[in-house]
Amino acid sequence: MQSKISISNLDFYYGKTQALFDISMEIPERQVVAFIGPSGCGKSTFLRTLNRMNDTIPIARAEGVVKIDGENIYAPGTDVVALRRKVGMVFQKSNPFPKSIFENVAYGIRINGLHKNKADLQERVEKALRDAALLNEVKDRLNSSAFGLSGGQQQRLCIARALAVQPEVILMDEPASALDPIATQKIEELVVELKKQYSIVIVTHNMQQASRVSDKTAFFMLGKLIEFNPTQKMFTNPDERLTEDYITGRFG
Amino acid sequence: MSQTGTIGDKLFRSVLLIAAASILVIVAAILYMMVQNSLPTIERFGVGFLTGREWKPAQEEFGALPFIYGTLASSIIALVLSIPISLGVAIYMVEQAPKKLARPIAFLIELLAAIPSVVYGLWGIFVLAPFIRDYLGVFLQDYFGWLPFFQGRLTGIGMLTGGIILALMITPIITSVVRDVLEAVPTTQREAALALGATEWETTRIVLGNAASGIAGAVVLGLGRAIGETMAITMVIGNSAQISISLFEPANTIASLLASNFAEATDKIYMSALIEIGLVLFLVTFVVNALAKLLILKVASGTNSAKHA
């Protein structure tokens, strides 16, 4: 399996505090990789190094190499805007813009100038909504406010918004942690569906979720990558004692 | 609530109630007093008071239009100059400046707000007016003299000088309210834009979209301040009851008229005219402030829904 993202010897600091220690990992193309681990273990921080979202924190600093399709995204002169278009992100709390459903999805298309004309824009928006399994629920009210949607619908809207700019990788930071079980199930089905086209990295607190949706799982603790293996192996016969203890609920 | 027993609490509640009620009483009393005392001119001139262009107390002629015009025009000039600066400073402080720089800037802005009005006025007379007369006005007449706004004799004293002074005075309040509004926009909105490949400018536009009605509220607050400002403007606007399209011509505002003429208003009808024009000012500021409150309420609920979303 070809690797989409290749991380080698990544250290990460918040000011003087080191948050990630010497992480190396290969993230395969068109698969789902889940990051699990106790709170504060650095899994979200690590996720956010993959689209340089940590750049917004002034005291944050990354050292090491993160290659996407062979290109180091931490090399000087990297176009961060282009990087983030390629590596989309879905956040823990759904964060639609205070705009209509249509305009939320259209936003990324517009700022990146992806559409040829109005009809093309309409088509792209509808496709993104369809791919996010939301179109049927909202097609009659595309022009009403995104805030009128339920929590689960808003999160799928955010996924549609991310899909609309045609990324290659989608990072998901606990995308279902604020949702009820039924909405969660829909997101999980969507993740499995999306991996046909995208490489997906999903951070989750929910180990059942990791085992249901992912092909490979990485277990983090205290800023270190403890184990990275196929999900099946991880949950049945992990290499590390710590992983087993965490998965069986002995701590965390 | 009301059945809670002790005498102490009853007393406590009554004291608070009296305090709250006193605000209503004071506003009502001011309004009553102003209407009562302006009855002579209200009865004599009716609407003509608001539309008349002549203000000749000696002939008992009272037209408030030049003052209403002067108040609104100087305030609008102030807003036009102040809004871009205030927005720029606030956006810089919230979105870009490192903390080390944002704090001193915030401090300086508070300092600007604390300078007494009369000091602004003195600065206007001794620094700004000569500067406009000798440099800015000359420049404007050289390059934009074909516009009716920039024709006429340059004295340094007039509408433009007044507007600029007002702009300086309202910039601190607009800046600090806009800063608070921008800070209330959830970080997740910025991250959402960035994650879609938005540039800094595009991300800022998303933030501004979130804050739109709060910014409008800040502007209206600034407008209220500009409309009511008295001391500084009376020192630089020239105190002349005329309506001129030229920004170099002297003009006058309601607040400035009141400040400079109350002492000499000896007869009843003159006094009544001044009080009536004060009533107009009172109503205008009341409406403007109510508008600001509404807008700010709207943005508060807007950001809440974004947060809970």
C-alpha cells in the first residue's frame, strides 16, 4: 500500500513544553487511520501538524519532516494555503459559517476559484452535499441558515464543506464526540464510504469507533506513539502491553 | 421569591428597587422639563422650527435646520474617517498583533479615550486648524478643488476641522467595542476558514461576517458620541448658523450652539428655542443609542448560536 503521508522524527513544542516526541509514521492512501489515546496524549496536536493548523498558535513549533506525496510541508516556502486545500479538516464541534447551507458549502469553492460558472457551482455544492449524505435532508432549504440544522446535520455539512474543495486527505478531530448515537452512526458510515476516494485520519476517544471505521490504528500516550498497527491486530493482539491495558480499559 | 422572610432582605430589595426606579424617574423628569420649557416655541413655530434656516434671536426667528445639518454632517465626516482606522486597528489587535504589542496598543487607545474634550479642542485650534489652513486644505483645493466640498476660503476653522476632531474622539470607543466583538467570534470559525484554504484576508472576512452586527453597533455608539460631543467641536467648527456644502466653511452643531448661547438667552422665547433644540438632540441620541443596543443584542445571540452549533 502506498503511503500518502510520511512522518519522520517529528517533535512538537508549545513554548518550552514538548508535546510530541520523535514520531514517525506512514499514513496509507485511501484508508482510514484512527488515532486513539488518553486525553492530552497529543493525538489532536499531531493531527493538526498534518495541515499545519498549529501555525495559528504563536508559541507552537514543529521539528522534523512531514511529507505529503513526497513533499515536506515544513520546508521553508511551503504554500500553507495550498496545503490546507489539499488536506481538509473536520473539527470536534461543528462550525458552520453564519451563512446559508448553500453558501457554507460554496465558500471553499469560491475562495479557491474552482467553479467555471454558476451552474457548475450549484453542481459542485450538490455533489458535496450528496457525498456527505446530507443532500436529501436539505435539498429543499439550501438557502436557509445552517444554524437551523441539527447537530449531526451541521457536522455533515462541515464534512460537505471540506469535500467541496476536493481535498486528498481529510483530517477529523473527534468528529462525532458531540453527537448522539444515531448521528454518530451516520458519520461513521460516511467515513467508511469516503475512504474510497480520500485518505482519512480520524482522532477519536471512542475505541469502538476506532475499531469500526479504521484500517489502521495508532495509540498515543504522553506525546509518544506507542503502537501503530492494523486495527484488527491492535484490538485483538497488540504488540505493546500499554496498548492492551488501554484498550481493555485498565486505565485511561 | 417574595415570601422570603427577614426584614433585612425586604429592606435590601426596596433599596435596590428605589435605585432602579430612580433612573426611570430621572429620564422622565428631564424629558418632562424639556418639553414643558420648550412649549412656547413648539406652539409658536411648530414644525417650522425644525425646517427653518434662519437663526436670529434678536428678531425672534428660530430655525434649527443649520444646527441639525451641522450636527449630522460633522458626525458623518467623523464616521467616514474613523471607521476604517478603528476597524484596521481592531482587526490588527485581534487577528495579527503579537500579545506583546496588542496590550500596549489597547492601553494607548484607552488613554486616547481619557483625554478631556477641551484638550482635543485646544489641539484642534493650535495644531489641526493651522495644519488644515496651510497644508491639508491647500492640498485638497489643488487636487480636488473641482469638488464643491473643497471650495471656498481656507481659514482652518470649519466643518472639516470639526469632523476630524470628532473622528479622533470617537475612534477609541469604536476600536475597543469592535475589538471586543471580534474577540467574541469563536476561534473555530477562523479554523474552519483556514482549513478550507482561506488566506488571512479571507479568514478575516469570515470573522467580520460573524461580527457584522456588533461592528454596526460599535459604529452607532461612536455616532452617538459624535452627535453629543460639545466642547471640542465648539472650539473648532466656527459657530456659524449656515448650511454650506463646502467643508472649509464654518458651521455649527446643536451641542455647540447650546454651550455657547445659553448664558445670553435672557428672554423666554430664546430660552424656549434653545431648550427645544436640546430636546431634538436628546431624541436623536436616544434613538441612536437604542439602535446600538439592539444591534449588539443581535450579535450576542448570533455568536451564541455559532458557539452552540
